Amino acid sequence: MASLETALIHQHISPEISGAVVPPLVQSTTFCRDPKGDFIEGRDIYTRASNPNRRLLENKLALLEKGTDAACFASGQAATMSIFHSLGQNSHVILPDDIYYGTRVILENLYKNWNIEYTVVDMANSINIEKAIRPNTKLVWIESPSNPCLKIADIATITDICTQNRILTAVDNTWSSPYFTNPLALGADIVMHSTTKYLGGHSDILGGAVIWGDKLEADKAQSIKDYQSIGGGVPSPYDCWLLNRSLSTFFVRMAKHNSNAAELANFLSTHPKIERVYYPGLVNHQNHEIAKKQMTNGFGGMMSILIKGDEKNCLAVASKLKVFQHATSLGGVESLVDHRRTAEGVHSVSVGNLLRISVGIENIEDLIEDFAQALS
Ligand SMILES: *Cc1c(COP(=O)(O)O)cnc(C)c1O
């Protein structure tokens, strides 16, 4: 197929059978065998193991991330679990200090009995990773931009360090999305997504995905696939169908998220009531040059701001916003703000005057006006 945009719209299950322009939803949990009772080549057997709607989705995601294969899950967390699960006991993992909260909770909580240790480092500077490597380090987990301070990690440099040390690199590419970053093309072994966010795009489907290329060893890929098909944390055919539909508009949505975010970041960064804007597209961002090098098409739809004043004042601004709704999560067509300190609770490392913004695809003048009135 000529281009990704076209492929995402035109990939199909079996148009020759149904004639349907839109891929049909296959709800069946089981599929017929041949007269001898054998499985039929190219057909599905049982929906936990594979399903036409899920396979279509996995093909599209592998294409989008420039990988060779993908496994979809019922949530981003289940996708992350499949990667940690493949490491084995007594492993050591290196995590970014600014990591999505839930990822660290998986290691702290669910893998305690596996004796998996982790070190948290500031990945804005790749040297910190070299320093943290131990003999049993099996994985470096990257988020770029990170959550919530939009730190940029140099994916190519980090994967070089890891490849030399025979350590896997997995990138949680949820925030950037494959529209802006393709970690596999930069050398990473594994990409993970919460498809709940930009890939779903409408805040109405929970899901996750793991995507990899030829660089990943076959037994690791198999371990992830086994975790999916035997473990059974799979998305329903309907969720896959919806997500396939979301991908048809992925490129137009992302272009609008990007242009809106860039304009809003410019507006906020010169506003007298704003102390700081964390957005990798701004030239004063700590790693703007690395972002420019490794991100394509722009710098994403996410940013965080520090509002002058204390936590109470920050929450007051959030409550005055009318178009931006105050809710956790991101990547939907609607704009959201999230006060991370209250969202994350007692373990939060966020400062009290930080507001995270997921810029939607509404009219940009409405978004700017909304912040102007809330800050006034
Ligand atoms: C939301 C999110 C996750 C977890 O995904 P779920 O679909 O909620 O399980 C993981 N990483 C990042 C960066 C996220 O934003």
C-alpha cells in the first residue's frame, strides 16, 4: 500500500467475502475446523488466541510503529506486564524518574515476589543510564516525552548503550504516539502503548499494545505472545473493531493535536501568570535539540505548566476552565487538565502548582480564550 495514511483506512479482513467497505465485526469465539477436524491454515481457532479484528489491529499497529509484529491487550498495564513478565526472576530494570506512575506500581506491587529490582534515573541525560547498569540489568524502560515533566530521552543514544551491554530497551510511546516518534527505527527493541490514549483517541476504549521488530530475540517475542494468548488479557473483538476505526482518523487527529498544542504552548509561555511551560517544542526546553532530532511532524499534544502561586490557586484555575475538563487521562479529542499531585496521591512527586494538559482538537481560539479567562 502506498502510504501509512492510506493503509490505515484501507486494510481489511476479507472484503472479497462480505463486500463490506468497513471491516465486519467478528464476535465469534470459535471457528470451524476442516472435515478431518484439523485447523484450517490462515483461519482463527479460538478468539483468545487470535481473532480477525485483533489481527487487523495488530497488523496496523506493527505498520505504524515500523515493526514486524504486535500483540494487543485489554489495557496498557496488561501490555506492560507482558514485557516485565518476560524478564524472569532476579532481574534489574532501569526506569525514568518521571515515569508513568502505574508502571512503577506494577514492579513495586505485583513483582515483589520475583525479586525484580529497579533503579530510577533522570533519562534526560543518557550518562545516568550507564552509571546505573548492573550485571543483572535486563531492561531499560524509556518514556519520551515523560510524564508529567515532558523530559526528552535520547532514544538512539540509550539504545546504543543498551545494545553494547546486551540490555533490552522498551519505550512506552503512549505520549508521543507513532505520529511523532518511531522508537523501533531509533534502535529500541520493544514499543509499548496504552492505546487508551492517542491511538484510541476518543476516551472510550481501554487497551494496550506491544510492538517489536526483527531485533527482538524470538524467545522474547514468543514470551510476550504467550502472555497474551495463554494469559488471556486480550481486548474484545468489539474494542479491536473500535480501535481500528480510530486509526482511520489517526493522522488528521494528530496533526490537529500538534498544531493546537504548539499555539497553546506559545500563548502560555508568555503569560504573566505562568511560571513555566514544559513542552519539547519550545526552544527553551532542556532537550529541545534532541526532540527536534528524534520527533517527526512536531512535538505532540501534551504539556505541563507551573502556575504562579500555590496548589490552591492552581486548583482554582483548573476549576475556572470551561472548555478544558478536569480529568485524568489524555489523548482524546477533548481537552483535559489534570492536577497530578491530587491524581497521584501521597506518593506523587509532582509539585503542587503543576497542571498537566492534554490538548484536544477543538478550535484553538476557544482553547486560548478559556485559559485567558481562567487565569485572569
Ligand atoms: C495510561 C498510560 C499507561 C497505562 O495504560 P492503561 O491503558 O490505563 O492501562 C501507561 N503508560 C502511559 C504513559 C500512560 O499514559
